[in-house]
Amino acid sequence: MSSAAQAALVRMSVSAGQSLRDERRRRAWTLQGTAHRAGLAIGVVHRIEAGETASLESYARLGVALGMRPALSYVDERGRPSRSLGDSADFVHAAMSELEARALARPGRTISIDEPYQHYQFAGRADLLAWDGRDLLHIENRTRFPNLQDAAGSYNAKRQYLARALAERAGIGPTGWRSVTHVMACLWSSEVLHVLRLRSATFAALCPHSPEGLQAWLAGAAPEPGVTSSLVVLDPLVAFGSRRRTVAALADVPRLDPRYRGYAEAAEALRRDMGRAR
């Protein structure tokens, strides 16, 4: 097999593995449960999700178990913007996590990106976690809302199970956190603001609180005791929490002007910024 064909096979395996993994997580299925439904060894499922090449039968078994329809497409890469090998599958999403981690870092705090958790049959990953003593912060980053119902289900599952699973892991008991601050952080783009305005009641139900807890974390202070859930929009090109009003709350959305038209424009701006920094 030529090197170009081998590279194409690797890209297809990685893409298929990511799609299958995302669907499993959306369903909140464990690796073991998914492997059982597909009639595969758990190690095979793990390797497929990691992007390793597997047999067509294994892909078919796993896809059928997850209720997915197989599809194969070829695109002309010459028409796509170039990407470096260091780019993530969701470039803007990764930049948001990096921005937040830098702003929240303090001596004595623990910051974790893409942290896995499991609570009985529910499993998933938290985009960003920070904990300091018995205070926990969870941020879920959203660059787009292609399926609002899926996004709401994922966020609600984390609100319900994440803190409990982490408390049990840390050995402080299911009610051991003094405060739990959940935040949905959204890209400050026209397409995201449109969804927030169109489905304002949905987001008010998901994120009913003001972002005072997040503001306390950014200021290096302890948030008020209890559990809160808030929504903010942010610009990933400006330091998180800076005086340039890079963070706006859900209540501000009706009067906000977008910083970007959509995901593609934000990604291009970030790439230009990275190029200037080199």
C-alpha cells in the first residue's frame, strides 16, 4: 500500500472512531455495555474509538449497536484550508478550554481538561474542571448547537451525575462539595447568539442562575455554598474575564453584538493569531 493510501486509511479510521465514540457518549453508554451490545471484545471497541484500524465487520457491528448508518465520502483536500498536525478536531473548542484554564489557574487549585467520569451506567467527559478544597467548577464549552436536544441532554447528565462521581472518586462522599458551579460557555458568534435568542426558555431552564459563581472563581475567591448553573458567552481571542468584557451572561444575550459570524470565522481568527505569535 502506498504511503498516501496508508495515510488516507488512518484518517478514515480516526474519523470513524471519533464518530462512534461521540455517539456512545451521547447515549451515556459504557465501553463494556457497548461492546456487549455489539458482540465485540471491550478492547476492540476501545481500539476503534482510539482511531486504530479494524475489520469492516467490527465497524458494522458497532455502528448497528449504536443505531448509526454507515456512509463513505471523499472530498478534495485541495479546496480546504490547511491545518497543522497540532490542530484538534474542534479547534475553537480546544482554544476555549485553554483560555479558561489559564484564567482559572491559581496555587492550590487543580485544573483538568477533558476529564472522564462514570456514575454507574452514565459515562462522559467534562470539558474543564477546577477544584479547590471542597469547591468544584465545571465548564462545558459549546461552539455550535447542531442539535439542541442532544446538547441539553449531555449538559443535564453532567449536572446530575458529574459532581457525585467526582466526590466519590475523591473520597469525600456524594454530598462532600461545599459548592458546585456548572457553566455552559458559548462562543460569541452570530450563529450561537441566534440559537440562544430563539430558544431562550430552554436555556433559561438549563442555566437559571447568574454567573456570580464563575466570577468568584475568576477573582480567586470562594463561591457561595450550593449548586448553580449559569450560561456565559465568550470571545476566545481575548483573555478570559478581562476588562474588555469578554464574558457576558445569558441575561445580556438580547442586546449583544456578535464577535464572529460563525465557527469558521472564529477558527480562522484564532489561526491568524497563532501565526502572529510564532
